[in-house]
Amino acid sequence: MGILRRTLIRTTLAAIIGSVVATITLSAPAFAQDKVTVFAAASMKNALDAANAEWAKETSNEATVSYAASSALAKQIEAGAPADLFISADLAWMDYVAGKKLIKEDTRTNLLGNRLVLVAPADKATPVDIKQGFDLAKLVGDGKLAMGAVDSVPAGKYGKAALEKLGVWSSVEGKVAGAESVRAALVLVSRGEAPYGIVYQTDAAADQGVKIVGTFPQDSHEPIIYPVAILSESKSPAAAAYLEFLKSAKAAPFFEKQGFTILK
């Protein structure tokens, strides 16, 4: 092989390699920008995972989600954790983040509604008539009543409010096992570690280890509303489109299947 030919081959290969490297270098940021990071209430996991799979299928964009109690997520956002959207299980924690100027106010909307229910292990589920003065303490007996931490977790706050309204909180307050999230409370019941738990209707639908034995009257607590907003520090150009998808008719079936109410 002549010197000239070898030189031409080396030059051609170098050009090809350079082109590939340049393409990768230029493309990488574009893919990174198409990712959306979401902080979402733990009770949304099953529904939002399914919705995100559809979002990825339709757009080839990726939505990654951190699930936890809304209180914990709000504190993480306040501490500077990088995220593009926040979906809270109550208005209070969204108000908290908004008060810190950490959301884009014009993107805030009330996305979903939910119901509060009493659950028991599936093999020990007997219907309970939840009404004024019902004897929850007797039902719980020497066991624990699993629910989210009543001073911070939205489901726990709703649960305490409902029990207070029904006049039974004082009789069960000492029996409460406060969990770090509503899903953690659900697990206590599913594993048989607590005979009863107060969770969202959507959580009960996500765990075959429990059954709903009663539904709390809607007037026993404030409406359960899940607000969503894009965070002020979001850099993702796909965040707005993702939010529109969550509000669209395409996403609605994934939420409705888990028992959420779509708020218009």
C-alpha cells in the first residue's frame, strides 16, 4: 500500500471519527434537556408510573420521579434539590413551596382529587360503618392504627381531621403508628403489622394485601386535592409539555384506574 493511500485512509478515518464524536457531543445535551424530573406524592406512584410510560412512548422523552411524602419533598425543594415539577397531595405543602417563591405561579393547577378510606388486611376485612362516634378504638384493640404522620404527611393530617370531626380521635390517638408516608402506612396493614390503617382510596387499589372496609364521609375533612406546578429553577424545555400531558385526556385513564378524580 502506497504512502499516499495510507495517508488518505488515515485522513478519512479521522474525519469519520471526528464527525461521530461531534455528533455525540452535540446530541448529548439535547437528550439531557428532554428529561423531566418530578417530585410527586407517594400515593401517586402506580398511576404516575403508568402515565409516564405512555409519555415516554409518545414523545421519547423521559420523566423520572422521586416519590415521598409531600412534606419531605417540599423540604427537599426548599433545600435546593433539582426538580422540574412538584405534585403535592395537599394544598398546604404546595402553598409552602409557593411561599418560598419556588414555583412558577402561572403553571399551578389542581390536578386530581382522592378519597380517604379505612383499610384492613385482606384476609381479615370486615365492613366498618364510619360515622359519628364509631368505636374505632375497640376495632383496633391492642394493635396499632397505621396512618401517615399526623403533623406533616397529608394523608395523616386528613385522617386526624376526620377522626376529630367524628369525635373518635381522643380514643385512638395513643394507638396511632405514624408513618413517614401514606404508602409506608399501607405496608404496615398489608403485612399484618397493624389491624387497620387510614390511607387514600388509590393506595388501597394498589395493594392486594389490603381491602377497604369503610370510606370516610367527604364532609369529615377538607377536600383532598393534588396540585401540580413547574418549579422556578426548572431548566427542562419539556416541562411545560409534560404538565400539559398530565392534564390531558390521554393521561386521565391512568389516574382514574387507580381511583383518582380528575379535577377540571
